[in-house]
Amino acid sequence: MLELVDIHKTFNLGTINEKKALNGVNLQLDEGDFVTVIGGNGAGKSTVLNAIAGVWPIDSGSILIDGINVTGLPEHKRASMLGRVFQDPMTGTTATMEIQENLALAARRGKRRGLSWGITKRERKEYHELLATLDLGLEDRMTSKVGLLSGGQRQALTLLMATLKKPKLLLLDEHTAALDPKTAAKVLALSDQIIEEHNLTAMMVTHNMRDAIVHGNRLIMMNEGKVILDIKGEEKKRLTVEDLLKKFEEVSGEEFANDKALLG
């Protein structure tokens, strides 16, 4: 479903602020893979997701989604293939619009908008049923402005919107980092549920080692713009934080120095 071939990206090339963000990333995701991505600050985690989404062009390499080479496609032309949930709960929704209007926008992604844009009775029923699955009471607040919701409620809604059209690939970029622990656990449980129910292929960047171990069927660790660990199957099920730290030190030759990840 996703293939990254020798991806390179350098920011501020030729300046004092030059930063090699991706340094030959190779990765292949099969359909239905749920991959967690972890690494220290500046390891290239979010940069990989932005490269896949087409936020900016890569310097070299190839990106294929479901066999289609999207390397040269701009962000808006990849949008129909992807679902994204960002770290900031405010990013994925429109605060001044109603909950049902936000869902309608997500449902119409990639379609031409004509005079029949209004929300139908059938759609309202569908949205009510979808919101009920979140168990947050939002199904009874469909006409409320999204700006009135809490961060956790907005992130749950964003997750619903991102998966409404069953994207080929779901990208979760530290989507629980701005939430309190209890709310974060709720959003992670919803993520697991939606990914499993729809057999979605997903990548989740996280700073929390325990979350990276517990969620998904595969874990990759990045360092200095490369994938240095790729753990799956039974090995991942048996993995502990201590095992992961030891493996990182063996592969990279250095200690994992990210307090945020260790304390999460």
C-alpha cells in the first residue's frame, strides 16, 4: 500500500541552517499494516509523514501509494488517497462550522461542489450513527460549532473525518500529544477501533515508547533521517521499553536521549 524508495530531503541547503532531515529512507507497508513510528527529536518522523502527504517536494527517491507513483504530485492531488490527523486538535476541523458541516466537508472531499451541497436527511442520519460510535455524546450536538468542543472531542471528530472516505493510508502525526493522559488513551482506543474495523493501512508517529509498543502490528524507529529498527509480529508483541532502548543502542551506537519519549 505504501513504498518509500531511498527518500532524501535536506532543508535550507547551502546555508548555515542546513539540515538533512531524511537520509535514504526505505520502507514498505502492506495493506492493513498499522505501523508506529518512534525516534528522538529531529529523527525524521514527522518529516516522513509530510513527504508522503506531499507537503513539500523531496530531493530524490520515489513515493508509491497503492502502486501509484505520487512523487511528483502536489499535496492536493494526493489528498483523496490519504487521511491525516495532526498534533494540534485545532488543525483538522473548521471551528466556525457545525459538527455536521465538518463531516459533510470530509464526505465531499475530492468532489465538485454544486448547488446540491446542502446536508440531506440521509446524511444527517449517517452522521448521527457515526458520531454515536465515539461515545462522546456528539451525536446529540450535531449543530454545535466545533470551536465549542474540547481538544479531545475535536481530535476524535478529526479522526472520524479523516477515515470517513476509507483512505488508502491514514497518517497520525503525534495526534494525542496535546491531550491529557485520560483523553489521549480514549483517542488511541478509537484509533485502534477505526483502523481495525475498516482494515486501514496506517502510520502513527508518537513520542511515547509504550504507545508505540502497545499499538499496531509493527514498530519502526528512526534516527538521523533513517529507519534503524523495524520490529513486527511476535517480536513486537514481546517487546518492552527496556528491550527497545537496548536495541536502539546496539544499532545506533549511542544512548536514546529523549526524555519526552521515556517519560511518556
